[in-house]
Amino acid sequence: MQIPYEVTARPDTGVNNAKLGIWLFLASEVMLFGGLFAAYVFLRIGADAWPGMMVYGTEMMAERADEILNVPLATLNTMILIASSVTMVMSWAALKMDRFDRYKLYMGLTILLALGFLVVKAFEYGDKFDHHWYASTNNFLGIYFVLTGLHAIHVTGGIVLNAYFWGPGTKLWKRGTPRDKAHFTNRIEVAGLYWHFVDLVWIFLFPMIYLI
Amino acid sequence: MDLPLPDDLFDLADKRVTMAEEMTLEDVREHVKVYLWVFASLAILTVVTVLVSYLSISFTPALLIALAIATLKATLVALYFMHLVSERQVILWVLLVSGIFLIAMFALFIGAYADQEAIAALIKFLPTGHVA
């Protein structure tokens, strides 16, 4: 059995197969992150104090998340991710306008911004490790590392995917036929949907973990 | 071989053409302007979220405000960057179903938590020596 690889909309679903496929995948991702968000809520409503006791040489009681997390760095990362979502959608729009040079620019910026996000995240994690704060320290840090770590894995996956479409994957566009260009544009749209979802998850993660 | 799908799915495909499939150059330019407005709105809303968190307000209103702003930002991303504003019904149905399952999952967690209290209260009134 073979699923036809076409970018035209199917008459029954009204969308092309790749788009329906990525949305079904994103629906499963909603449940993956949703389960962890539910775990976060469950841990939090059951906690006597949040973030709670931190083991740091002498024990320290943290009453607010911003006592142990770096809010300015996380805000910077939020801005970086939002900006990368814009450059991603602009790269797709550039292809729709048949501007391959602009596509390369915007997709390159998307990748750089995503790398920037991971660098900031690495500094943030490094600071926690310097303080000997690990996932095993308490429930707050446990769910913090799981949620932000899973998100960072998704960011890494997005970088790999987008780097392929910035480099070797462009061969498809360079063949130059309208069909190949339409297929390449479709791939970027689908990759974009994944990337925007990664941004969307962070939009909820940021206030829940860092600010509340 | 083409995949067979139920006839009912034909009803989900309306006659509109999705934005991503058929757009003129002018349409794309118009959408680029919208993307930039959405970007500005998201940046402003992020700053507002951070500023509100520094106000001394109690937990529940702070949570509600933060979630309201996050939902607004997520809606902007989904509608404009992910093109849901012009997407076909079949995609909206996929999202609706996953949303229902998400709410059901949260309800299970909260239900389990509420049950713990109910069970604890029940045990308190059980005769001494009763083994649950």
C-alpha cells in the first residue's frame, strides 16, 4: 500500500496528506505535553511550598520560582522563540513569492535563533548545576527539568529538520519545475507548523514555570 | 493505492481554498504585514506577562491573568502563523478532538486529587478496625 505524495488537496479531507499528517502528530504532542502539564498541576496543588526546599550547602526555602530561576534570561528566550516563529513563517512566504534568496535568509535566521535559544538554555541549566540543583533536588526542579528538557529536545529536532531544509533539502527546489517547487514549499509549511507548535508550548511553559 | 476514507469526511471539506494552497503574490504580501503585527503583539504581551508577575497580587488572580495572556498569545500563533484562521474543517476537528481529550485528562488528574480528600474524609468516619 502506498500513500500518494501529492501536495494538492484530497477531495475527501480537503487538505493534502502531509498537512493532515502533521496536524495529527501535533494532536499527539498536545497529549504528551498536556500530560506533563497535568503532572505539574498535580505536584503543585499537593505541595506545601512551591518551589519549596532547595538543598544548597545549607538548606534554603524558596517561596517564588524567580528566587531560583532567571526570569530575564527566560524572557529573552521567549522573545527569541517568538522571533524565530516569525522568520519561519516569512521563509515560507518567501517561497510563495518565488524568492529563494529571501527563503535562505529567513530560514538561516530561524536556525540561528533556535541555536541562540539553546545557548541561553545551556547557561540557565549550567547555573542550576553550579548550585548543585538537579532534577532530584525537589519536585519543582524535577518537573522544571522534564518540561524544559523535553521542550529543548523538540527545539533540537526542529533545528535538525530546518538545517536539512536550509542545506541539502533545497535540491528539490533547485530542480526548478513547478511541481518540485510546490513540493518544497509544502515541506516548509509542514516544518513551520511543527516549529510554531514548539513556540506555542513555550508560551505556556514560560509563565507557568518561571512567573507563577 | 489511495487510502479509503468514510464518505462523511467529504462533508468536512468545504469549497473554500486553503490559504496555503492558492495565494496570489498580493495575498502573500498582505499576510506578511499581518505576521509582523502578530510579532509585535506577541512581544508586547510577553512584556506585559513579565510585568504583571512582579505586581504583588495573590496567586489565583496572578495565575488567571498569566493563563489568559498565554492563551491569547497561543491563539495569535495558531490563527495566523499556523493559518488556522483559514484552515479546513477537518483540521479544526482534529484540534477539537485533541482539546476534548486534553480536558478529559486534566479532569482525571483533578478528579483523582479530589478523590484523595473524599477517601480520606470517608476513612475518618469508618468504624475502627475496618480495613479499606
